[in-house]
Amino acid sequence: MELISSNKVSNGWHKRYKHSSQTTQCDMTFAIFLPETVNEGKKVPVLYWLSGLTCSDENFMQKAGAFKKANELGIAIVAPDTSPRGEDVADDENASYDFGLGAGFYVNATQAPYNKHYQMYDYVTQELPELIEAHFPVNNQKAISGHSMGGHGALVIGLRNPDMYTSISAFSPIVNPSNCPWGEKAFSGYLGDEPQHWQQYDATVLMTNYDQPVKRPILIEQGTEDQFLEAQLKPWLFKEAAENASYPITLNTHDGYDHSYFFISSFIDEHLAFHHRHFVSRD
Amino acid sequence: MELISSNKVSNGWHKRYKHSSQTTQCDMTFAIFLPETVNEGKKVPVLYWLSGLTCSDENFMQKAGAFKKANELGIAIVAPDTSPRGEDVADDENASYDFGLGAGFYVNATQAPYNKHYQMYDYVTQELPELIEAHFPVNNQKAISGHSMGGHGALVIGLRNPDMYTSISAFSPIVNPSNCPWGEKAFSGYLGDEPQHWQQYDATVLMTNYDQPVKRPILIEQGTEDQFLEAQLKPWLFKEAAENASYPITLNTHDGYDHSYFFISSFIDEHLAFHHRHFVSRD
């Protein structure tokens, strides 16, 4: 692991690292926020944050305004990149913003040429937490959250791994990617044209078929003035699936808010408090 | 005035505007945050924020994390750009980051070709507040703050206009630009080579010669790990000048913090509270 930069912030530390990933077969960058309680030798729980299309590890860390509350609650935050990167990594042939670099969709690609590097599901659920738990003063308690494409990732990863993440949240998530233009483009490119291969990465399908004994709490925020609400996000489909599955979730809608980090920064403190409530104290 | 964008944030609104400026003879962009109290017909005071080198109106608004506290306290925030812009506006011949575009230094340039557009002192102290007070639900109470080059601007503008700004603050300011590489380059380029023309824009010189009856409160934050501390910023020179002038100021130094917005976001709430205390209630 190579330290890229380090900044003190809100009494804690924001650090960026680069490491060679076996999963994605390229160098990966991530950022971590460590609260000041780690200075007292305390191991802290980790919130994994998955960002949206075009983002890197930097957007959340620079724009969400999460550090004051995270420091107060004693929560580390880890933000991975949104795709593999590097000269060797295949991009969309049209260099579009919604496929390829910056748009890994948190799946394990099966289609060439993307299957070589685009293994973001395994990277986020296996290699990255192992790396974090080996190198930083964190315990094994994890929660997951994200925005838009990353909200999709958080819901999918949380629902498929209820023993791993104690709570799940999302801002403006793509809840039913099999059924919207962004998801259809990404899934056909990464997973091929047969929709049955898409289901394991579709939060609404996963919710519809949910049969595990543990139901982790889920909190979703959605702005009413989000420009992608009707065509891409459709949170009501996930809400309906949850009701049919008798899985309690909270979906808050907010008048006037859009799809930007201004929305995330307005409600991130409530999500940190939500995840904090569900971490088990292991002092 | 042309509205560029509008985002709801922390129950208030962030808006960007473009307008044709008579002072700088080009289109100027600014951003404004309006707290929710304006919805009740209340006129609110304004904190003017001056950004540092390479910044625009966007950096503070995206990275400072100021909106929750500003909304709570009922303070509007206005962030102008850091220089005139446009094809017609002269830039540094080497396109350097510390002179020309993005580096107006809040002075009225006297040297060709910069004197045509680089009239940022008059823009910030005259045209911009007149525009804001004519078009937004604000009262005439103003405070001023800024970062680095903008901290220089805030100290200079505040000290020269004690009847206009009720309090002054700065993060990591260039306090003595006549006496550091950034300032010497900018002032010789905009103001010519005779240092006596620089004094009206040098906070340490202004403090040394301060003779006005009103002494507005001044609050400065400085990180000890700021990479520009020794060569460019030198806040101790301003502190010493203030002591010699019997002008009480507060200079807080913070272990481990650097020059970035991570530092600003860590202490912006305290600056908002400081300015709020000095606004006179005019309900």
C-alpha cells in the first residue's frame, strides 16, 4: 500500500492510498477517514461508501461534509473507486460516462474484455475489507451506503451479505437496474444479454426473492427534484418489493432536493447516526 | 442576472448566477447560499467569502460544509469568483496559477493590460454587495472571510471598511503580501514595481498604520502543517502588528492541519458563529 495523501480533518484523518489489487488486476485507489478515537487505541467500525457514476474515491470525502459527525460517533469511512483504472483497463468504446471507467456498477463482469478487471463486487466485499482490517485500527463491524450507482451497489451488497454488514443505506439509489437505461446498458455490457444473469445484482429482484433469516435495517433518502428519479431510480419499485416481502425499510422523500452532493451533505449525519445505532458496542 | 443553477441544501438554497459587471467589464459568476429563514420573509445578514488561488465561486460551496450551521444561524453566504474571466481578459503570459485568471488578489490593477478587467477590490466592496442587496432578501449587515489569497482579501477589505463589515475572519491568510513570493509577483504585476502602491492592499501594513475609531473583531485560523506557512503566510507578522497597534485579534493555531478545505471544513462552524455574534439583530 502506498500513501498518496493525508489531511487532518475534524480532529480525525483523511488518507488516500493506492494498492495493487489481485481482484481487479490493477492498481486501485481508496480513501479512508479515521476518527480521533483511534488515537486512544480503540478499534472502530467502518462505513463503506460506494460512489456514483463518474466519481472516484474523492467526491464523497470532499463534498459530503461527513467528518464532524463521523468523528463524534467514532466511525471510520472507506470510499473505494468506482471502477478499475489504468491504461490496461478496457473503457467503453465511446468513452461514455455511464459504462467502463468510473462506472463499474459493483458487479463481477463476465463479458470480455471487461471480465479481466471489472470485478468490483469481489473487490468491495472481499479484498478491500480484508485490506482495511489488516492495516487500520478497525474492528470487523461494517455497514454500507452509497449514492445513485453506489446506492445500487450498497443495497445489492447489503442484501446479499446480511452476516457482513449490520445496516444498509442509500441516497438516490438505482434500485432496479434491470429495468432502467443505465442498468440495462451496464448489465448487458458487463454480464451479457441474458437477464437471468442480472438478477443477482438487482436490489428489487433480490428483495422480491429475499429468504434469509436476518433482515438488516435499510434506510433510503430520495429527493423529489432528482432529475433521474422517473427514468433511472424509481425507488417505489424497491419499496413495493419490500412491502411484498414483509421486509421493513425506511424510504424518506425530500421536497425540492436534487441528485447532487448538496442533497447528500444535507442528510449524511442522519445516515451516520443510523449506522452507528446498529453497530454493536464491543468495547 | 442569469441563474446558472439552483440546489436545495440543508433546508436552504445554493444558487449560482452570472451577471455583466460594470466594474470588471466582463461577465462575473457568483454563488449565494440563502437560509430557510428567508422563506418567512426575513431579511438575513451576509457573509462574503473570498476564495484562494485557482478557486472559483464553487470551491467553498462544494467543500466547506458550511450550510447546516449557516442555515441554523440564518446567515446568507456569497462567494464571488477570484478574478475576472473570459476570452477578452488578460491572463499571465505563462498561464501560472498564482497570477492572472483565478488570482485577482482582490486589488484594483493599475498596470496594463490588467487594469481593464482586474478591478476586484471595487467589485467585491461595491458592485457585488449592491447587486446582492438589490436582488436578494438580505439586510445591509455584512461580514467578510476568506482563505489564503482570500484571507488576505478579507483582512484588507475588512480593515479598510470598518463601517461596512461588522466582523472579519480568515483561514490561512497571506497577511503580508508585500513580503512573500505570491504577493510580490501579484502586486508588481497588477500595481507596478513601487512598493508604496502596495501598502493599501497589505493587511500587516494596514494594521501597523491603523488609526480608525472602530476596531472590528478579527478571527484567524492557521494550521501548523500548512505547506505555505513559512514562505507565504507568516501570520505572526500580522499578530505582531496588531499587538503594536493595540488592536485585539484572535489567531488560533491548530496542530496537524494543512492548507486544504479539509482544514476549513473543520472550523467553519466556529467562524459562522463568530460572525453571527457580531451581527446586530434588526428583527
